[in-house]
Amino acid sequence: MSFVGKVLVVVQVVLSVCFMGFAGAVFTAQNNWRNESLKLKDNVASLQKSMNELESEFNNEKTEMTKELNKAQSEAETAKAANEALLAQTKTLQTQLDTARVERDTSVAQAETTGEEAKFRRQESDRQRVVNKSLHDTVNELRAKIKGLEDTIFTQSIREKNLVAKHTKVVEELNYLNKIVANLGIDPQDPAIAGMQSPPPAVEGLIINTKKDKRNGTRFVEVSLGSDDGLSKGHQLFVYRFGTEANGNRPKYLGKIELVYVDPDKAVGTVIDAAKNGVIEKGDHVNSKL
């Protein structure tokens, strides 16, 4: 082989090594970009789910406030109508009372003519006095009812104002969240980010009850945390058990649970990841951070 041929062979080998290195760099860069894209999609899905939950909570709160407002308005209108009816009845009774007073005065004047007539009129006046007292008592009762209805109307008015203020606050919070979502460049209607779940807050509690499955493994657990602690359905918690002095009190990982039912002060979760070297029992600890 001539010297030129040897040179060409060496150049070919060097170029082959360079192309192999360039192909490896391109493959590595492609994988890095793919991983970053998947991570961004997961972040967008999480934000969309959080926004959907907030919108759902707002719609529920708006519906409840609308029901309470309509109920309060209906009660106020009913109370107002009853008040007007009582006022009309009071006016009628007052007219009857004035008439009775006039009749009583007339009877007293006529009673002065003769003793017998006076006696008769006196008896009639006594009877009329009983009627007047009954009318006075009725008027006082009606006035008390009117006062109670006025207090009810006032209370309902304050309640209506509070509901309107609460509704206004919720609307302002929703508008603020919509601005944040818009600034992040997220389309709330994008189906790709539906069903997202906000991460659980930093909490720690205890297993207060367990339910076994047919294989004597733990299937459901009840924890001492609830919605008052910021948890909701779908949140996942880690289960562990404190160690003994022999192993340095190191906690032992027992598995992971997902909440399926949440009350204000407690919740029920199903075991989605159980450790092979331990069974979840009452008294074990749960934490949102491993």
C-alpha cells in the first residue's frame, strides 16, 4: 500500500471516530430535551388540575350562597307580608277599640239619667271594659309579633349582606387566580391539563384504625388527619414506624396510601404500596414527605 493510501485510511478512521462522537452527543441531547418536555407537561397538568379544583370549589360555593341568598330573600318577603297583614289587623283592632271607647262614653253619659238605667249601663260598661282589656291584650300581642318580625327582617338583612360580601370575595379570588393562570400562559380549557391534583401540605399524623384484606394484609387505614389539615381526596401519604434503641430509632418505611374519603378531622385511605418487610398497624405514623 502506498503512503497516500495509508494516509487516506488513517483519515477515514479519524473521521469515523468523530462521526461516532457527534452521533452520541446528538443522542444525549435528544434524550435530555425529551425528559425536559415530559417534566414540563407534568407541571402543566398539575397546574390545570389545581385550577379545576378551585373552579369547582368556587361553583359549589356560589351555588350554596345563591341558595342561601334566595332563601333569605324569600324569608324576608314572607316576613314583610306577615308584618303588613299584622299592621292591617292592628289598625282594624285600633278602630274597634276607638269605637268601643266612644260607645262606653255614650253609655256612661246615658247612665246618669236614671239609676236603673245607670245600673244597666254600668253593667254594660263593665262588660265592655272586659272587651276593651281583651282588645288591649290582643294589640299588645300583635305589637310584640310585629317587633319580632322586624327583628327577623333585620337579621335576614344582615345575613344577606354577609352572603353578598362573601360572594364578592370569592369572585375576586377567582379573578386573581385566573390572572395568575393567564400570566403563566396556560389555557384553562386545554384538555391536556385536566385532572391535575395539588400536592398535599406538610402534615404528620397517626394510623387510628386498619382493615385487613383476605390475605391478612392491610387494605384500608383511617388516619388522624382531614380536610382541616389541608388534605383532600386523592392525596398520597407515606406510612412509617419509629424504630427501637437497638437500631438507633430509625424509622421503618411501611408503604404508601391514597386518600379515598376525607372528613374535617380524619380520613380513610387505601394502601397502594405496601413494604414487603412490614405490615401497617394502628399507631404507625403517616407523613406527606418521605
